[in-house]
Amino acid sequence: MQLKDPSLFRQAALVGETWTEANGTGIAVTDPATGESIGYVPKLGVAETRTAIGFAEKAQKSWAARTAKERSNILRRWFDLMIENKEDLGRILTREQGKPLAEAIGEIAYGASFIEWFAEEARRVYGDLIPGHRPDARIMVMKQPIGVVAAITPWNFPSAMITRKAGPALASGCAMVLKPASQTPFSAIALAVLAERAGLPPGLFSVITGSAREIGGEMTANPIVRKLTFTGSTEVGAELYRQSAPTIKKLGLELGGNAPFIVFDDADLDAAVDGALIAKFRNNGQTCVCANRLYVHDKVYDAFAEKLGAAVATLKTGHGFDEGINLGPLIDKAALEKVEQHIADAVEKGAKILRGGKPHTLGGTFFEPTILADVPPEALMAREETFGPVAPLFRFVDEADVIAQANDTEFGLAAYFYANDLSRVWRVAEALEYGMVGVNTGLISTAEAPFGGVKSSGLGREGSRYGIDDYLEIKYVSLGGI
Ligand code: ADP
């Protein structure tokens, strides 16, 4: 890999204060675009996780005792270093994850924005003074860091899903032990290299690579860990929730979605097509806020399908390092098989393929951007996340009916709709049972806004001024005898 600063690509894990080198063994990481081996990270387990948690416990106390401004300054330096190194970080990300380089660099900037935001928020963790219940009493509320936080992150945003957790955790005075996804550990490790360079105290932030079961098991069982924050599938999230019950940990869970994208007959169709391209095809359809079901009003259905088809025809699939690429490969073979299965199921139940529908001639895990028309509500893709470049179009006539269909899922992460009638905009925004609603926009994620879901999509919010609360405990102090 051609990097300006080769020291950012490190085949090692950070266990407390010590780097553990892979030395050519452990977990092999491959480039999803070529299948080539990129390198190794150590395969660690219970013992190393426990060691890291021990270091975190020690480092957290003195970190929390520093002023918010001191913590803020270090985080700010970390942010600056991410931005200074964004091309290299982007290259590492594209190599292990596959997304186009421009999109990967975009993720680094987006990820860094959480460190910047929470560096600012660190100094605004205010308490409260409440009038007392007796003449001689005052009620004081202070906010304190939860303590040691464990984090488990996925491969689809190998950098930003880490900073979105590490930012508020470290800003509030917590320590963090992180397990990144085994498909994409190098982005996490590069962040740790920069964190060290920024002056984060040793032991405060560990990156443990290895067995998910073992590391997750220790993270959830260990009573020193007071909060677990996880982004990934609902299935694994529920398992971690169960495992955390005996030690009553706080949980932050960003789980699966099944986002509806509704185009009403009063929508600006060109804007809706632009929004659908972003909401559907960003990261090759592999984001938890990706539009999974496109409901289009009968009156504009054909026109929307045609315009979307023309827009999708301009998307270029290829290796993330090639110029002008919009779509990379899928992460692995299992992901490709799921996409194929969802398409076969929809077609069997009556859907028509308007574009794509099969693996790309590039081979490997590349897949053609696909549009399906007249997908019936019984199709698998109406219920499950496809996590690929497939846009299924469903036809609707009635507003109440489409809201009911949009809400008919166990998930409740993101929803999108396009409409111009002001009353409808309010009605629909209020009726959608989702944590986030994009109205006339296909891109909702930003450090300033609270990201998170309802129902089986999770617990808690990341980003925004609410995001830091998830890492703070409220302490009530009753002052008597005044
Ligand atoms: P995805 O579908 O995004 O791969 P997963 O939930 O399988 O979602 O994985 C997300 C993260 O959770 C990864 O870091 C993975 O290694 C980790 N993980 C998977 N299974 C477990 C488990 N049983 N315990 C702890 N972590 C797990």
C-alpha cells in the first residue's frame, strides 16, 4: 500500500500500554476487491481483553480528573491528525473495506468530525442546581463519566463507527477498550497510532483484535466495564444485551434497519432520484440507514422508475482505487449470496428486474446496481435488510396505507420521504416510527444530529449534544442544614 506515512499501517493490536505485533500470524485481512492478503492482526482473546480493561480502569481515573479543556485539547489534536492524514487513512480504509477512495476519505472527514464535535462538547457537560424541597436543603445534580467503556464496531464504516463512540467516551472522561471488525481492523489501528501521537494517555484506549466471541464475552462479563457500545446486527446486539444483564451494564446499541423511502405524488422527482441514489447506493448499499424499500406513488411510479434507471446507469462499479468509481465490491461472499437470494425471492414472487440483477462481470464480490419493479409486500426484501446495491420499488396509492407498510417492521432506524405539501410533511414525519426521518433528503448523518433507532434498531443516540449523555452518570447530591 502506497502511504505518505507508512507507520499508520500497523499489523498489531494495542493492549493497554503495549503494542502486540502480529508477526505474520493471527487473523489474515484481505482486500475485498481482489481477494489479496493485506496483512495480519493478532488473534487475541479473553486474557488480553482483561488486561486492557485493567489498564483502562487505572488510566480512566486520572483522565477524568483532568480538566475538560485538557481532554478537549488532546481530542482536538487527534482530530487535526486525522484530517492531516486523511488520504492515508482513506487508502487503508479502501484497501480493507472496498469503498471508493473518495468515499473513504469522506468517511475519514465524517469520522473526524465526531472527535472535533465532542472535543467541543467536553467543556459543556453542565450539571443543575434545583430548588430544595425543604427551606434548609438544596438539590445539586452533577454529571460524571460512566467509567470504562467497551466498544464493538462493524466493517461498513471502519473508522467513523469508532470515532462516534470514542469521541463522546473520551470527552466525558471515560476510557475505552475497542474490538473492531475482523474484516477491517487496520483503520482502527491507524486511529490508535494517531491517538497516541495526539497525546492520549497510555492505557486509556485499547484496540483488541481477535475472536469476537471471546473478546465480547469478557467485555460483557467483566464488572469493571460499565457500558458496552455496539454497532452491528440486531442478532449479535441482542446476544450482547443478554450477556450484559448479570452485571447491569449500560448499553448503547446501533443495530439493523430496514429503511423505507417514500416518494409521494407531490414530490420533486429529480430531487427524489438524487436522494434515492445517496440513500440507496452509498457504500454499495451496505449501511444500516440505506433505503431498503422504495415506495412510490402510483401516479409518479413510471416516471420515477425511468429517472432512477437513467441515474443508476451512470454509476460505475470497480476497484475503489480506480478513478471515477461509485460502487466497490460487497464485503464478502456471504453478502453477495444474500443479495442474490433476495433478488431471486422477489422475482419468484412477481417482481420485474428493470436493471442489473446479477453479479458484475468484474467477478469476485462485485454486483450490478439493480432496480426491481412491482415488488410484492411478501418479498423477503420487504422485511429484511438486503445490504447491497438493490433498489426495490413498491407501488402505493394511499398515504395511510404507505405509512402502515413503512412501519410494518421490527426495525425503526431511518426513514425517508419526499413530499412538498406542508401538512403531509408534518403528518408523515410524526407518523413514521423511526429514530430518524429524512424529509426531502437522502443523507441525514452528521455529528450535530442524534443518530439512533427505536424498536429492534437499538438503544441510545450517537452524535449531537445528546450523544455525550450516553457516557455520563447523573449524581444527585442533597445539601442539608443550610
Ligand atoms: P455485521 O453484519 O455488520 O458483520 P455483526 O453483528 O456480525 O454485524 O458484527 C459486528 C461486530 O460484532 C463485529 O466486530 C463482529 O466481530 C462482532 N461480533 C460478532 N459476533 C459477536 C459476538 N458473539 N460477541 C461479540 N461480538 C461479536
